[in-house]
Amino acid sequence: MKKTLLWLGALIVGALLGLADVDGIDIVADFVATVFVRLFQLIAVPTIVLAVTTTFATFGTRGTGRIFRHTLGYTLATTFAAAAVGGLLYVIVQPGNLPVGALADEPAPALPMSYADHLMSIVPNNLVRPFLDGNVLSLLIIAFAVGIGLSKLPESDGKSAVVKLLGGLQDLLFLLIRGLVWALPLGIVAFAAQLSAQVSAGVVADSIGKYVLVVLGGNVLQFFIVLPIFLLARGLNPLRVLGKMSPAVIMALFTKSSAATLPVTMQSAEERLGARHEVSRFVLPLCTTINMNGCAAFILVTSLFVMQNGGTAITPTVILTWLFISVVSAIGNAGVPMGCYFLTLSLMSGIGAPVAVLGVILPIYTIIDMVETAENVWSDSCVVAMVDKDLPARSE
């Protein structure tokens, strides 16, 4: 709560400084905002690559067999559905641009590119070039391949050394991220000053209002319609499952942490829902790591909103491309401080999109995070109920 008030206060201070229309203040705000953008770009690539690689590398240690296959299948299906709902709502509502869009350079006319050429452009032929270019899709391909490769390697000293190195690098990165987050209110002041120096608050409110409508509306549809459809398709009563798992869902709403809610989720699944111990104690810790319905939708919608403000045309190809990116990124999001918000920030920094837009979104992210976490835990609950229903009395 204190952090939220601090961010909100920083946003107000920045807006007032921008409205003051003082040249010296504008110069300082531009300088500070540029520094923060460069710092975000610095950590963007390692954040994405390490998060996805380390998450997929653990798959081999979580066990195999029918439980794992069913869990992964339901996780991918519900996560894709959540992102698709968010993308569809974005097309329907069509949030307008913030004034920061006026600061973006006009995009150069693009040469016609076939789908085959587009696919070829994301297939890496050099290990270093995607890191230098910030090619998000190529980086995800590399991270996914390395992570899955590590999970399939037999246990050995070499594998252990590589996994420990990646873990150590991620710990170091998180330390740097925490330092940047600590100083983030200063960046919010600068971003808000840049925005308010150029436009009226009415334009901002209208655009942000539609953006929030898309994000929260997508979460509500996923929570009350899409996930219950999954349950009904497996012959389960959604009202009964929600009623039995309600302690975990309510706790998630207020803790904003699936991990912190995990003990309550497991207890509710076993003692109230009646899920078998071997299913609950395998599925729920795994889902807490990779089953991020709300995060996938947030990444997709927010990325489209930020890119649109940077002058990118939101075409069906762009939406489908970022649908894939959002799902893979959400699965690899475990352990990243500030969760979905920071990973989205890293993705946008990596492609040079106007991250100042995320500075405006930040003060309201707490509310979004509450709803997303509740949706994530509800999705975890649905997955454990479906897996428990699918498996015979004794799992392999």
C-alpha cells in the first residue's frame, strides 16, 4: 500500500511539474527519463532470456508421466485462451493513443515481406546477433531451446554447473532489478512530466480508461466464462469448484502472490475439493510457476498498447506474433520481481517501444495485479480439478 501511494504521488508530482512548463524542469525530466529507458534496455535481454531458460530447464526435475502431460496441456490451453480474449477485447475496444505517441518517430515505410520471409527473419543464425538487436522472438526461441535441452540432459556435474551458473546470474540480475525498482518513483516523476507537458489530462484519462477496461474485462471474461467452459467440458461443476477453492482465490486477491497463496490452495484442493495428494502436490506447485493466465493477457494487451503509442500498426500479424510471445513469456515469468509488469517493461525496452507509457500505467497496476493473481489461482484450481478428474485412481 505504501509503495502504491508513493508511485501515485510520483505520478501527480510529475504531472504538476510538466504542467508548470518550465524549460529547466523539462530538460531534467527528459534526461532522467532517458536514463531510466537506457537502464531498462540494459536489463531487458538478460531478464527475458534467463527467466524463460531457467523455467523450462526445471521441467526435467518436476517428474514425467501422465500428470505432467495433462498439467502442461491444460496450462497452455488456458493461457492461450486468456491472451486471445485480451487480444480480441483490444480489437473491439480500441484504446486511443496517449500523447507520448506524438513523440515517437514516424515509422519508415516498410518493404513488403511475405510470411515466409518474416518467419525466416526470426530464426537465429548467430548466437550473438539476437542479443545485440534485441530480437525478442529469436531470443525466445534460443531460451526455449536451451531450457528444454537442459531439462532433457541426464544429471551430471556439467549440467549441474550450467544450471547453477544460470541461477546465480538470475539472482544477480534480480538484485540489480530491485535496485532499479527502488529508484523507480524518480523515473515515474520524469515520465509523467514528459507526458503532462504535452497534452491535456482528458486525453490520458480516456486512453488509459479504455486500456484498463480491456485488461480487467479480459480477466473477468476468463474468470467467469472461459475457465468455467473448460471445467464443463471435463464434466465438472464450475460453481462447486469455485466454492471449494474460494479461500485460495480470495487470499490471492489480497496477497497478490500465487506463491504465498500456495499452502492455502493445496489445502483447499485436498481437503475441500477432494483432489488426491499426489495430484495436488505435483500440479499446484508446477502451476504456480508456469500457469499465468492473467499475466499472458496483461503482457499482450499492454504490449499492443505501448507499441501502438510508438507508432506501430496493430495488424492481425502483430497480434498473433505477440500472442505467442505473451504466452511463452508468461510461462517463463516465475521469480521476476514485479511479475508481469516488469517482464512487459523488459520486452518493450528490448524492441525500443515508448516505455514512458508504462510509467503512467504503474500506479494502477496494483489493482490489475490483484485481479490477475486471483485469476491465476482460480486457473490453477481449475487445472488441478481437471487433472484429478482425468487420471485413474492411481497415477503413474
